[in-house]
Amino acid sequence: MGRLAEKEGQGSRVGSHRLKGKVCGGKKVHREGNGRQCAAKFLRKRRKGQDCRMDILNEIAVLESAKANPYVVALYEVYETNNEIILVLECAAGGEIFDQCVADNDDAFTENDVIRLAKQILNGVAFLHRNNVVHLDLKPQNILLTCARPLGDIRIVDFGLSRRMDKKTEVREILGTPEYVAPEILSYEPISTATDMWSIGVLTYVMLTGESPFLGEEKQATFLNISQVNVDYSQDTFDGISSQAVDFIKSLLVKNPRKRATAEECLTHPWLNSLPHPHSHPHPHISTRPASSLDEPETSQSESEPESPNPSPELDLIGSYLVCPGQGGLKAGRNAFSFRDPPFPKRPEIKHELIC
């Protein structure tokens, strides 16, 4: 994760482009001129003594390649200083879905809410997979909402661990968040698009039940549960939740990656095409409040898809990041997007300025 930029009530200047406003959690900024609320992600180019610049460029390339998909967070601008690269991103004002995953009663998701959001997550992930990109860190903290009330649309964020897949090259890495990693990561077997699908299975389980299926008292116990696929599908855990929902999760929490459902297959699953559920009873964790309409996108609540401003010559705006290699070669050893030429020119250090 990037270092959060500003404390509440402060602002900063990025190049000649001033970002200001009350910052919630150190992330939100307003762009002077159009006043649009954005999220500024500050990423250090060196972390723990290692050069991380190419990892950041990989994240930028993934975001740029996915800009046609409405469920991936939009990247507006990129700035660079001597020490940091700053991503100016769409602001998803509703926060993480994690907050509602662990909520009780009226603040929790209904099953119909979960169906609606799962469809959006799968549409976003299917788009990435069609373009040979795997996210590798899908979890409630990396799925944001454009609006909490009424329930908005999702945005997939944080592509810092994402990788570009290639049929000729195997990717074997130990990465991800312990509760959500797939068995093949723990056994150091090749990563594939199926690795993301396992995480979506865990994510759906958490959204429906408010419980983490593999979480143990310590990390090793969690890893053992994952490797043995120890999952509780009992009636007590899924009380009031439809059997189709359980079947959907079971199609994803499969140890053999080749036998897991793909994102495209999940989108045709009966559970995601079965609204409404007239005979299902509310789970203690699941709210009984009315679900948002599936037929009415929450575009009015979203900060997404604004017109990008024309960069003026005096701004230290990095324009060349827009050149994405697409189907080009991979970075040796990391299977990330590669850049033939350095996309960012060297910039003098930019000093932050407090705005009273």
C-alpha cells in the first residue's frame, strides 16, 4: 500500500497542480479547478532498500489497460517526484465492503445485495482475465463502494501484486493476504486466473456469513485450513442463505485450480441469475432491508468516469504513462508489464505545501 499523503484538514501541491481539502483517512483530495474529489495514492520508489519503481509502473499499466471497465478504479493522472510516484485515482466514497461484511442486522448486506455486488466483481475480474491479468489480492478491503447508502457500485482497487499471465511462462510467487490465498500459492505451484477465483469464493463466503472460512488462531493454522480445504458449510453457518449460494461458493473453493469455475462460468451460475429469493429466510448476519435495484446503476452516486482535464504545460503531470504495452513482452522474472522506454522523466523533488 502506498503511504497516505495528508493528515485531516491539510492539503498538498503536486507540481503546479494543487490538491486540497479535508482528507478522510489521509487519502481523499480535491482537485483545484473542478473541485472533483479524488484519491491520491503516494508510492515510495524505494522501500526497505529495494527499488520498487517497476512494480509501480506495472500497477499503472494494469490500471490503464482496464480503464474501459467500469468496475476497476479509474486512474486519472500520475505524478512523479524524486522519491515518490503519485497516482490520482477515482474516489469511491462508500468505503470498503469489509465494513458491511462484519456489520450486523440492518447495516449488513442482504443476500440480494451480495448477488448484485458479486456480479460486478465477476464482471471486473472477467475483464482482467480476458486481458491475461490476475489481481492476486482480492479481499473485502480491496473492493470499494461508490456509495454506502444507498448501496452503490463496486470498484476493484490495489493492483500492487497484479501480474500479467503468459502461456509460455509460469509464475510462482508467495504473495497475497493469508486468509484469501489459494492452495497453489502455499504449495508454490503455478499461479493462474483460477487463483483469483479461489479468493472470490472466500470473499463471497465472508459477504454472506460475516465469517472468514479459513481463519485460524494463528497463521499456520490458517494455511493448514486452506491446504486441506477445511470449510464449514453447516446449516448453522448458512442459516437463511439459499442452497444456490452455497453451491456457488463450493464451485470456487476447490483445491484443484483446473476444476474451479472461471469468472465467465460464475456469471452464468443459477445463484447469480435467481433474483428474487422468495423462499429464503434471513440469516442472523444478513440484513432484511430492501436490496438496491439491479436495473438501476448507481451512477448518480459515483465519482467515476469524469472527463480528464487537459494537462497544462506547467503541471508536473506525467503524460507518457498512457502508452501501455498491451500485449507486449513481460518483465523477466516478475511477469509484470514491461515498458520499452522509461515512461516518466526525472523530476525535481516537489515540496508539499500546507493550505490554510
